[in-house]
Amino acid sequence: MQSLQTVTLEDARRVIAAGEREAESQGQAMNIAVVDAGGNLVAHIRQDGAWIGSVDVAINKAYSARAFDVSTAGLAENAQPGGQFYGIQDSNHGRVMIFAGGVPLMSDDAVVGAVGVSGGTGEQDQAVAKAAAEAL
């Protein structure tokens, strides 16, 4: 089977649905966004009661995970003072997020997009993003 080149809207809906199920199991309303291989938004949902301020954060977590092909949690580890990516959150016009909750979407060994989640603690966001990514 040939790997995907980029996520489709159908893929994004499946990823988001899995994220919604995990968020509901946590009892935490979330924003969940999916970007394609080019880092462009494919789909976003804001669950009832999720923070309005987290809309942009979720989208930018997805963008960041795709832009650097690494989870935003991993990016954060290397963005601390003295780290190799210290200050990276100031790049790309401030669009780079270094909070947990952004995960690349993989097809075989290729990154085909990313999912970003915001609305809970870093651990909650990461768990929802991981569950969402596994649905691809």
C-alpha cells in the first residue's frame, strides 16, 4: 500500500472524532485542529465550552508539529534556555507553539499533516492529540 501524500478532509474528520472521544472521556472540552502536509488548516472543531482563546493555540500547535515534524512537547524540551531551539517560539511571526498537544500525523514513515489540541492541561492536550493521531 502506498503511503498518503497529505491528509484529506475525510482523514481529518476521523482524527478529530478520535480526539473528541478522548476529550469526552477526560471530561475536558477541547479545540482540535488538523493541518495538511503543507501546514494548512484542513479542519477544526471547538467542543461546547472549550476556551475561545484555545482556537488559535490548537491550530498553531498543529502547524508547529508539521513545520518541524516533531511533537510540540518534544519541541518544548529543546526550547528551554540553553537548548538547541531556545527562542524558537518567537519565529514564524510567533506562530510556533511549544506547549504539549501538537503531534505529527504519519503515513508509513512520511509526515502527512499534524493534529493540534488545546483546552486542558498539557498532559490532557497531549493525550487527546495522541489518541487523535492514532486514528489516521
